[in-house]
Amino acid sequence: MSEIETNVPLQTYNTFGIQAKALQLVRIQSAPQLLALLQAIPDKASQASEPKFVLGGGSNLVLTGDVKPLVLKVEIMGKRQVAETAKHFIVEAGAGEPWHDFVAWTLDHNMPGLENLALIPGTVGASPVQNIGAYGVELQDRFDSLDYIDLATGESKTLDAAACQFGYRDSVFKHALRDKALITHVRFALPKVWQREISYADLEKLSKKKNELQPTPSMVFDWVCHIRNAKLPDPKIDGNTGSFFKNPIVTPEQCKDIIGRDPNVAFYKLLDGNFKLAAAWLIDACGWKGRGVGNAGVHPNHALVLINKGRETGVPATGGEVMTLAKAIQTSVYERFGIRLEIEPVVL
Ligand code: EPU
């Protein structure tokens, strides 16, 4: 039987390092354990209505107060190769596995393909929720399928990529299945014939600088770690959730309007003809780098990352400070460029 813990401090369970408590928390170590827990709730009606919050690595989460829904902390472990097709190795990981360790494990077992996604904080179970992506690769490019448990009905289900409805930092788990599903296992299809992906500007630059035009998978892995370590704050020191806003996607007309306001704007053309603007550049242009509200600040090296400056001093930023800062940034970017920045992490 699952033990329900009460008043559990969450500061070490969210990478922002915000202080808050879970009024009730259960650690989920296996699918059968979760099913037993759901069945122990007496009738179907209350089972469906009891609000629950699924907590993975807490790397995409802003806590603005104590968490009242029952927190299901996912600690389902295990990594293995489960199948092989003509073109792919199929590997599976438990949702509670730390993402970066899983990436390193696939490389150690000669199954490359995830190296561009090295060092992304969080767990395997959270990775499809926001379709994590970095340096030219998105999770959906390597995804096979996943298993989840419907928290209302207790049914186990499997979804393929199409059913996950992946988009830019988006999936069905942010919409129709929000707070309704607990992902237990995720499977990845890793190509037997590996092709390096080093076209992202930072990787291309490093490749030229090192005069290494055909890096091995482990070199790409090391380069990605190096670039991230140089640019992005370590959540253990300066709490953060990675990029705090999504890069806005605009029409060609809107892009022209922004270029008219400032010709230096950073943008990329997408395959569908629209343009993706660098939110970091927009925030930087509004002068936010290094500024803040209370102990919440904008990282001095990367304007898209909000940080908790008080983690080491023992006076951590509150969720309220983080959200006040986020709203002030949204207002100034809107006033200057007419663009509404969308917050990326879940705000609870
Ligand atoms: N830039 C600035 N000022 C800054 C930082 C960046 O002007 O302070 C400009 C530069 O021109 C740079 C451009 O913004 O070329 C883009 O910056 P970067 O290459 O660092 O990428 P990003 O668009 O800010 C996205 C993802 C990151 C991912 C990187 C690398 C989103 C919301 N963020 O960041 O993902 O690691 O690309 O692929 O799509 C995350 O989602 O948490 C995350 C870290």
C-alpha cells in the first residue's frame, strides 16, 4: 500500500529552488503501485474528481504556494533496449530516470541519437510533455511511443507520436490530457545509421573552431555540454527552469514590422514560411539582462533564463517574485515590439 506523506518540503524537488510544501505526496515507483493507489480510492466519482499533480524532476515548474492537489512524485526507474527494427534500436526508460543520465547511457551502449539533448534538466517522463528540444533536435525526432495511466479511470494506455500531438514545446499532455495522465515509460527509436546534427549555429562554430568537421556522437555530446555549461546557469547554483518563455512564432508581415522597429532582431525562417524570433534577443533588447525583482533575476549571460538568486544565501526567490518579474518582462516586450511572450513552464 502506498504511503501518503504530509507537508513535504518541495524546495529540492523543483529546479527553481522555490520553497513550498506538498500537503500530500505519494512516491510512485511502479505502474501496479499507482493502479493499486487509484483503486484504493473508494468510488469512481471521487477517483475522478480528486485533483492530482504529477511531479517529475520539477524542472519546468514555478510554485506560487503550497500544493493542494495530491502530488504523485514519479520515481519509476529502469533503462533497457526492448526491440530492434530494420532501421532503429528501440530503448525504453522509466519515467523517473534523470534525462541526462539516460542520454549518457544510450551513448555508452552505442546507440547514439540523443546527444544534442544532453544536459537538459528533468526526467524522462517529463521529456515528451514539453517535447524538449535543443541544438537542432527535438524529442519527437527520436520518439517511438509511451505508456501512461489515466488518473481518472485507472486504465493503462500506449500512445504513438501522432497521438502525442507534438508541437514546439507542446503535446497533448499540455492540453486534453493535462493533469489527467501519469506517464510511466517512454520508448525512443534511435537510428542504426547515425547522422550527426551540427547545423545549429553554436555547434557549427565549435566544429570550425576545433577544425573537426565530422565529430563522433560523444564529441557532439561533449560540445553540447560545453555550450550549455558556458551559457546556461547550473540549477544547483542559480535555480532556474531553462528557457522561461517560448520563442514567438510570427507571420512574415509581423517579422517585417519587428525588423522595422529594430533591424538587429534575431530570427529564423521556418519551413511553413513563418518566422521564429529569439525571445532572448527581444528581452535583452529591452534591457532586462541582470535585472530582477527581489531575489528573482534575469540571468546575466542569457536573457531567456530567469534565475533564483537567493538559493545560496538561504533567502530564495518566491514564486510571486518570479511571476512579477515575468509579467514585467512580458509588458516591456509587448510595449516595445508588440509581441506577447508565452510562459513556458507550468505555473502552479
Ligand atoms: N540572444 C540574445 N541575448 C541573450 C541570449 C541570446 O540576444 O541573452 C540571441 C542570440 O542572437 C542567439 C539567439 O538569441 O543567437 C538564440 O539564443 P540560443 O541559441 O541560446 O537559443 P534560444 O532560442 O534562446 C532555444 C531553446 C533552448 C535550447 C536552445 C538551443 C526555447 C524556448 N529555448 O533557446 O531550450 O537549449 O534553443 O537549441 O526554444 C529550454 O527550453 O529550456 C531550453 C533551454
